[in-house]
Amino acid sequence: MKMKTLFFIGILILFAAPTTLAEEISLDEAMKIFCGTWFFVEGAPVERGEYNPDGTFGLYYPKIIAPTYSGTFKIEKAWKDNESNTWLITSLSTMRGVWDLKKISDNGNVLEGTTLLNLDKIPTKISPGDYRYYKGIKKKNE
């Protein structure tokens, strides 16, 4: 009986493991993937975010030329999942103690995120139904 149970646990691990595999990537590589202009289509109070390779950002309300919020951002950690999506934990200088978990699609065009208040409880997925969820599309030619 024990051998049968161990066999089934082994099969479960075999099929469940690929969904949780992660390969850490360099912060330089993460910056190349993340930086650019993102137009938010769901959940964010701003229309767009501009993230620059020098670590500065600007968040813009619709029809406003100057950024409503600006400062610096930092990628705290970056990795790729087994589907080649890029995952980031980021922080903004203007919002101390608040982090974001971001997922960028494998083609680099779709950003989904959720706000984190505690780095000890990082979710393993981003849920569109969550009130902290937001979604953005990257501006073409970037």
C-alpha cells in the first residue's frame, strides 16, 4: 500500500513541478524586457506608465502631458517560468513599503500585475478578479 501511495505522489510531483519551475534571470535582462511604455487597459488608476532603462518612471493620467507620479523604480527580483513569461517584483520610490508582482507575457506585449504589501506572502499567480489586479499593453516599436 505504501509503495502505491509513493508512486501516486511521484506522478503528482512530476506533473505539478513544471508549473512551478522558475529560472532566475539577471536584472539587466529584466530591465530590457520591462522598460518601455505600458498603456493600462484594466485596473490601474493611470492611463500609462513609462519605465526607462536608467531606473526612472512616470505615471500619467489621461490627457495629462506631465507625469502625475514620477521617481525611480527598482526590480527586486526577476525570473522566467516554464512558459517563458517573465515575472518581476518591483518597487517605486514614491510608494515605500509597497511592491508589485508583475508578469510579462512570453511575447513581451502584455503586463499583468498585483500590488503586494508584504514580501513574505508573494502569490504564485496573478488573479484578474482581485481588486489589486491591473493589466497593460506595451506600446509597439519598443
